[in-house]
Amino acid sequence: MPMIEFKSVSKWYGSFQVLKDCTTKVEKGEVVVVCGPSGSGKSTLIKCVNALEPFQQGEIVVNGQSVGDKATNLPQLRSKIGMVFQHFELFPHMTVIENLNLAQVKVLGRGTEEATEKSRMLLKRVGMIDHAPKFPGQLSGGQQQRVAIARGLAMDPIAMLFDEPTSALDPEMINEVLDVMVELAHEGMTMMCVTHEMGFARKVAHRVIFMDRGEIVEDATKDEFFGTPRSERAQLFLSKILQH
Amino acid sequence: MNFDISIITNSLPYLWKGFQYTLELTVISAAGGLFFGTLLALARLSSIKGLQMTAAGYVNLMRSIPLVLVIFWFFFLVPLILQAITGAERPPQVGAERTAIITFIMFEAAYFCEIMRAGIQSIPRGQIHSSYALGLNYSQTMRLVILPQAFRNMLPVLLTQTIILFQDTSLVYVISATDFVGAAAKIAQRDSKLVEMYLFVALVYFILCFSLSLAVKQLQQKIAVIR
């Protein structure tokens, strides 16, 4: 059984179709990179996985549970899927450690001590333990994003979603975030990453999905994708972003 | 014209009692108004159409009627409503002071609603998304993430509204509640010392409100720095 399965997912904003019949899947332990030009629907697709965006047609099944099903306990399902956002979205009125503790205590029902222990362990892992008592506003973008990854991991997720995690970062901070993600991938975490970092894709991705105008145009293994992309659109996209 | 300052010093204990009521009315109305105003704001922003429209209707109604009229209406209506609820034979005696508190909470809720609504809307959507993504439900997201930020951002405006409320409470004079102005008016009329009493009351209001406004301005700059 795949960890995440998309079955003919379609979505409209009014009369404008943002997702067209998207079918793909992410196996357990697999790292899938989703790329494509801006406005191609890749962020929308990834946000459908934990129902941050509703979709009108098709089905998404996460770990055996249908996301769109009314009977599905969404908060519970979401708590098992970590998500990292382009703009970090740490809670600015809480310290770093409080950011990590909040959902552990309120959603998973852990005690504050147990949660703090878990949080400290994860902050150590992403190299942010010295910043635990600080507020997000006192951190750089790269540091905030590493905290955000730790916050997602604190929930012991079965999969992690990354929505352009390095797009809002200054160039010199991109690597510190990618390093954490690479390490995570090597540990066998199931990951779905919307990103333009092709270096990251080459290094750890198992599969690459290329989207354009709401469609999944290519869905190939990493070697196939970078070696011989079949579609013209993917070739064009790759030649544009790889020429430098 | 002879200005008799002794009338003020002599009546200070009575004025102080009125002033205490004014403070009480302001604090309770601000707290109650903020509480119900926040609920109204959440209703106005909810995706449930009926809730949205009911809240919007209430807020627009309250904001379109002069406060004096609202005070009058509630003065007559509150006993009747209570009678309807309790099924008593006669309308219960609520008293002007307590009626005023209920009135001001209801009235201020409309204004605090609009302030909190703006505050909630000022929080980026991503904050709601990241809360949901962690598994928090709607009420946890609002209570723990969105409202604390909205409240912090809007604190200067909320305080300014409270200063206005502090002045507006003097309108309870029309239902003969003895607030600060009411107390002064009673003595002024009893002893025919209108000038002294009203000047003194105005001076107190001015000093308090002006210095509080300055404090709010400073707070505003401090919040801007933190953000």
C-alpha cells in the first residue's frame, strides 16, 4: 500500500482548473520531488494531501485513509503528516521550544516534560538547541526553517511534505536547510518536496514529478528524468533552470 | 464670579464613589465587550452564512444607533427581557447601574468586534495552515495561535477604544445612574455650583484620557519595534 496515493485529482478555482486529473503515488520511504514552472499547481497538489486545499474530484489516500472522506478525522490525520512551508510559519508569539511543544501537548496529549525532551532532542539534531528560548523573530530565515522542520518531526510523522522550503531563503542559507532534508531522506523518511533545488533532487530523490498547467506531465525515476525526459515541456524547463 | 473650590473638596468622597462606578463600568464593559466582540468577529469571519449575517446585522445595527438611544432602550427592555426569561409576574428591578453595565457590554461588543476582525485578518493565512497542518483544530488554532497575535497587534486600538468608552460611560447620566458625571451633577444642582463641578470633572477626564493616550502612543511604537 502506498503512503500517499493520488487518484485522478482535479481542482477548480471557480471556472479555472488548477489541477487536472492528477494521478501518482508516494511509497513508504520514498523521496519524491515535485517541480515545474510557477503556477503549475505543484503547491496546490501538495496542500491537498493534508486537506489544506480542498479538491472537487478524485481521491487522495494517505496511509489507507481517504483525505476527502467526511468520516476522516482530519486533525488526527494531519498530525501524522509533517509540513514545512515556504515562509516557515513559526508562531511568532511563542519561543522556539514552545513552537515545538504546542501540538505535541495539545494534539498528541504528551506531558510538557516529555514534549520538551523530544523537542530538545530534535533541536539538537537540526543544530538549533542553543536557540531554544528565542523567539522566531530573532532567528535568520535558515534557522527558522530548520526549527520548522524540527516542529514537524516532533509529531513523529509518517511522512513529511515540503512546500518550496528554500524559496524564501537568502542563497547562503539554502544549504543549511537542504542538509537537514538530505539527512532526513537518508534516514528513510517518506518525503514529498516541491522544490526547484535540482541538486537536492539529484542527490536524494527517488522519483521526480514534473507539473505544468495543473497536469502531471512527467512522473519518472530520477535517472530517467535527468537523463531522458520524454516531454518537450520538461526538457524546456530543465534546460532553463540547469543552464547556469 | 466667585469660584468656590471648597465645594469640590467637601464633596470628594461622594465624587470618588461616582468615579469608582465609572471605572467599574469601563473595566467590566471593556472586558465583556472584548469577549463578546471576539466571538462576534469569529462569527463574522465564519464560513457559515447564517452566523455571518446574524453577527454582521447585530454589529451594523449597534453601530448605526446613537449610544443614548441604546441606553434608553436597554433601560426599558432589560427588565422586560428578564421577565420573559424568568416568567416573573412583574418586571424585576434591575437598577440603572446594572442595566448600564449590560448595555455597554452589548454596545461595545460591536466596536470590539470590528477591531478584532481587522486583527484576525491581519494574520497571514499561513499561520492558520501551519496550525492545521500540526493537527490543531479550529478552536485550538484560534485560541492558541491566531487570537493572541491578533490581540497583540490590535492592543493600541483596543486601548484607544477603551479610553473612548471611559468617556462614553458618562452618558449613563441619562438614566440617572450615579457615575462620576452623575455624582458631580447631583451636587452641582443641589448647591447651584455648576461651573465648579463641571470644570473639575472635565479637568479630571482630560488629564486621565490625555495621559492614557500618550501612553498608548508609546506602546504602539514599542509594538512596532517588536514586529
